[in-house]
Amino acid sequence: MGQRHVVPGGGGGGWKVVGAATGSTESSTSTQADAIDEARKQLEDSDGGEILIHGVDGSVRDRRTVQPS
């Protein structure tokens, strides 16, 4: 099972989906809701896993489990 972090995009604004295993940005979106949807799709297409949703301060504010499709 994989893990994705939804984090603020930094100086450029927006939101990023970051893979926990690699630490690299999987995708970038303009809204947090879009980033959560993208992370969910990525996990559904693989082996499922967990989304960790961070707030603008960087702390984890929510976790969601995703089953593979």
C-alpha cells in the first residue's frame, strides 16, 4: 500500500501531491480539493493506501484510506 501527502505548493501557491516513498511531487493543482482527488485516483490505480492531508501550516489535519479499484 502506498501513501500520498497533500501539501501546500510553497511560494507558487496551489497544492502538491507528494509520494511518501520518493518524496517527489507526483502532481500539482490549484486547490486542495483537486489535490485530494488526484491523490485518491493515484492510489486507486495502484494498490490503495493512505492520503495524509496537511494544512497550510504543514501539520497533518486529516487521513483517508483508499482501497484499490
